[in-house]
Amino acid sequence: MISEFEKLVLISICKATNTSKSAHNPKPYFMKKFQNNKHQRKAAERALLSLIARGYVSKHPTRGEMTYGLTGDGLAICREILKH
């Protein structure tokens, strides 16, 4: 089971990628809602690392910076969260 903060980060990635497995976005694009508070920013960073470790989010290196996208499992959980 994923935590509430992990759900928030996963939903943010889902919205940034328009619930697509083939879309990849840089971290600032989907983490901007957590930048106002230092504690939220650190918690969001930890949640992102946890989601990557669990296989819900994938990292894609590009020339400019690292981009992130959803895996099949991440997309399924995201859709289920958004239904409720």
C-alpha cells in the first residue's frame, strides 16, 4: 500500500503526463506544487524515490536532465486513485 503523500506525487505525475505511459516529464514540471514548503519538498522527494523503487515510476535520462514517467503498474494505480 502506498502512503497518502506518495499518492499525491503519483497523481501529480499522472496529470503531468496526461495519464500516459509514453510521456516523460522533468521533475520540476510535476513537483512544482510541493516547492512552497521545505518539509513538503523533502517529503515529495522521498515519495518519488519510493515510487521509483516500487516500480510505479520510471526514470529516463535525457541530454538536459532526468525525466520521469509512469510504468504500467503506476498507471493502473493512478487510474484507480482518480476513480475514487
